[in-house]
Amino acid sequence: MIREIITYPDKRLHQNSKDVEKFDEELHTLLDDMYETMMAKNGIGLAAIQVAVPLRALLILLPDENDEQKKENLIEVINPKIIDKRGSIVYQEGCLSVPEYYDDVKRAEWIAVEYQDRDGNTIKKECDGLLAVAFQHEMDHLDGHLFIERLSYLRRKKFEKEWKKRQRAKKK
Ligand code: Y12
Ligand code: CO
């Protein structure tokens, strides 16, 4: 089932999501729905709070070298923790909860992350480049943060100005 994605400035996006404790049918349905929702909206990453569920669960599905998103490359991530990070990378990010706005964000270029899969098995993974960016962007959602909070003061003002302009245009 495709679920509604909540968008800025919805306060629920600033909630701290809770650890997943039960790896049951309900969690599997949530993950399946998140996958359907992410694909329907052309996303490459989605956190549970974006569909209004405050649990520490997220998905990442990066396009392959042919620009295709294959389900076999889907990464389901539960209760993740960054255990090491190195370097820095600037990447132009977008978010399904902040539609029509993209901007440069600086993050670690390499991370080591530990998480659980949908059955509760522990997984350790090292990521770099776009995958490291996606993990960090989605993990920010679990702590109630959006990428726009990582922009410089001036860039954040630019975002707010554009967002207000768009709101006014919608009312016309
Ligand atoms: C690098 C940067 C950001 C991430 C986080 C995941 N972000 C997304 O999945 C963003 C998706 C997105 C999709 C949009 O829709 C289309 O392109 C059709 C979109 O467009 C509009 O809002 C109009 C915006 C964002 C991971 C890695
Ligand atoms: Co996002």
C-alpha cells in the first residue's frame, strides 16, 4: 500500500524515532509499504517517520550503472548506528519530505554502520560516496532532522524564501 508522505513544515518530522523492538508481520508490512511508496514517488531513500511512523527504520535503493533501481539492491535498515566515519563529501541532496528543493550538504565521505535487517539479524557495512550520503541523510530523519537544517544560514534563508513564495503561488 502506498502511504502518504508527510512534508515540511509538519512537526512530526522533528520527532525522535524509537528503536524497533518487534521484528514481526507489522514491521514487514511497514517496510513493504515504504518500498512501494518510495518507488511510486521516485525516491532513493525513505525513513519510517516520512510516512508518519516514528520507528528507527529506513530504506535505501540507489540506481545501478544503467540508472535502474533493482529491488535486489534494496537495503532495509533497522536501528542503525554509525560506528566510524572519515573524510568529507559535498552532495546536492533532495528529500521527498522537502519537495522541489535541492541543495549542497557536507557529510562524511566514508562510514561504517551497524544495523539490523527485517528479521533482527545484525549487519555491519562500510559505505562511501552516494551510499554514505544516503545513510547519513536517512539516519538524520530518525533523529528528527532534515537536510535543510544542515545548510548555512544564508542557504537556509534562501530555502525559506522559496518555500514561502511557493505557498503564496499555491493559494492563487
Ligand atoms: C543523496 C541525496 C539524498 C538522499 C535521500 C533520499 N532522497 C530522495 O529520495 C529524494 C527524492 C526526490 C524525488 C523527487 O521526485 C522526482 O524526482 C520525480 C523530487 O521531486 C520533487 O520534489 C518535485 C524530490 C526529491 C539520498 C542520497
Ligand atoms: Co529525506
